[in-house]
Amino acid sequence: MSIGQILIIDDENRLRTLLKRIISLEGYVVFEAADLRSANRVMQREQIDVILCDVHLPDGSGVEFIKRCKTEFPHIELIVITAYGNISEGIQAMKNGAFDYITKGDDNDKIIPLLNKASEKVNLQKRLTKLEKEVQIVFGFDNIIGKSPLIQETIALAKKIASTNVSILILGETGTGKELFAKAIHSSSTRANKPFVAINCSAFSKELLESELFGYKAGAFTGAVRDKVGLMEEANEGTLFLDEIGELDFDIQAKLLRVLEVNEFIKLGATKSSSTDIRLICATNKNLYEEVQKGNFREDLFYRINVFTLHLPSLLERRNDIPLLAKYYIDVFSKKLNKNVKEMSIDMVEKLKHHHWPGNIRELKNVIERAVIMAEGSLLTAEHLPVDIDKNSGKTGSAGNPTLDLETVEKNHIQRILNFTKGNKAETARLLKIGIATLYRKIEQYRLNMNTDTELKNIHT
């Protein structure tokens, strides 16, 4: 069984034949070329892993060829064959990107171990590339389910800012997928190969959160018997996702601001600053603008984290996506629970589409998991849903649920789209699929807020 594909580039026929025989006995598939032109044809046609290349060739320099090859075929490893005693060419070749070099004649016994090492490096890189692609599939934008205009517009905006390094504030109700979007942005960014570190700021006390974020030195407090690496260090060169940032203590806010301003922080118990390079993504379901007005959130930090705001629509705003999401979770839990559930009845779909979903996608996920557990056959029906789904579907005014009379739903929906487009009426009309004159009439009828500076005030209207 082949363990890799090797290309030998040398104008000496006898040497090529000898090398091919030695290398082929180890299981490699070997190709030959007497000059660089022939070598280029082989490389375009075959998936070459490692190249053995002579320094002096009829149509060019092997040392210069390495530099060009590493630019066009970065995955290929190259080993240079130099003349006896000509170490300078081998060193220059390695500066140009060669894996290593050997001398003709003397080092034939070193060829196979060197080839094996180069081949191992190539195989490792292939595995890493495959893993990166799998991560892209799991955490990328393709994993965000939904065809509604609102979610598609949100994905398009997120894709645009993913390649930048700006701080992002993700707003949305609980369960709308804020961390999923944060992961998708990270996996589509230039930091994708670096860590993605997430923490929920509401899950820790002030003291514990501070030590988790910034770390500490041994002896900083009772029980600190050894140094602790904080998330700021763990996320270095990657992305730090702070969920529920509205719960962040005021003192910790000041320390976070310093990180964003000078890329430095001080561990608990330390006397010197540590440096870090992070991309910050924050999320909250709080109205941070109001928290700033109340004095609970630093205004300077608010503007630092709010370079770009991403508004995630609630499930009520994308009802047509509910069947798609439900089907996705049916497949997930059917496989996980070793069930044969494949589809939903029409009455179940209707009840799902008319439920209030205060917990949004997270609530839908839990409902589908319960339904799959209860199912006996391949079809889910309304009987498999919790009682409150049936009881609350389509009703209005109950505590904790939104009012669903048509006028209120329309008013809230238009206001959200205006917030989403930051007051761009032409874009709002396009997303709502109504005429611009109709939009102006609705804005006047419902006295909607057009002040883009206070758009955050209305996100939970």
C-alpha cells in the first residue's frame, strides 16, 4: 500500500533509476523528471507529497525552484540533492523553504529516513486541513439553519465582518443562537486556526470571574497554590466570546477596557503586565444603552465593544424557519437516541408555528428532544408535544408571553427591522416586502422610533 507520492528531479538517468528503486521498495509511488519543465507537468497532474530535487538542472536552479514551488504548492515538502561538500547551496535551499538537504553518493542511506519524516509532516498537515474543514462545517455559517429574509440578512452581515478584526456586540433574546453566530464568525476569520474561548459572565461571582478571565499568580489569595492561566491568555491570537456581558462587574469592565485599548492586563497577584492579542465578541439580551444610562455599564467600554452590532431575530420573527429547525433537531435526536423518527404531522407543524417560543431556538430544541423520546414510530404528532405548547399556541396576553394581536405584532416587527437596518427605510421596506410609501405610513401610524442613536432602546420593545 502506498504511503505517499514522490517526485525525483535530476538530469542523471542512472541516479534517478537508483533512487526510484530504493524509494519504491518502501511503498512510495515514484515519479521522475529530468528537468524543471517536465517536473511542472508532473506536479500539475499528480498529487505529489515530497520532491527530491537536484541543485543544478538543465533549465534552471533547484534552489530557486524551491522558492517558487513553496509559493504555488505550499503543501509539498522538498529535499535538495547537493554536490559533495557544497553545504552553502543546501543551507540556501532550506532558507527558501526546503525540508532538508542531502549530498549525492555519501548519504543514500539517509534518504529513506528523511523521506519518512517529510512524508509524516505532509500527512499531519493533511489531517489538520481536513480537521479545519470539519470544524468549518460544524461551526461555520452553513450550520446556521434558516431561509427567512431576516436570518439570511443577519448571516450576510456576519460574513462581511468575520474577516475583519473589529469587536462585535451580538444582541438577541435568550436562545436565539448568539454563541453559534460567534463561533461561525470565528471559524470564518483569519483567527480560525487559533483558540475560540467562551465564558458566560452571569455564571460566576465577581472574584471567580476575575480570576477566570485574567488568571493569577501563586499566593495571590488563600488557596492559590500555583499560577493559573486566564482566558485572556488562552484566547491569545484567537477569539474571546463573553456571553451576558451586561452582567460584568463594573471593576472588571475597567480591566477589560484596558485589554481592548493596549492589549495588556495584570494577573491577580502580579506586578507586571501580560500582553494578549484577542478578538472580542460579546453578547447580551440586556439593553446596554439603558444600563449605561443607569450607571451600571461603562460608556467607554460600551462603545469599544459596540464597533459592530449584530441583531439576531427571535423565533417569532422567523416562523417559517420553525419546520426546518424542527426537522434538523428530529434528525439529530433520532440518531442520538437510536430512534427511527423521520417526520412530523401537519397538526404538529401548525402548533409549533403558532407557539410563542419565549425560549426561542433553545426551547424548540428541548421540545423536539422530548417528542423524539416519546415517539414510538417514525412520525411525530401533536400528541408528542408538551401540554403547554397546545395550550399557549396562538393565545395572547399571558404573563411572560408577548401580546400577539395583529397590530402589536406588526408594530414590533417593523420597529425591529428598522433597528436592524439602523433606520435605513429603503432597506427596511425591501426586507418587509412593502412599498416605501406604506412604510412611511406605518412609521407615522405606530409612531416608531427613527433615532438610530437610540436603536438599542427599542430592541426589546
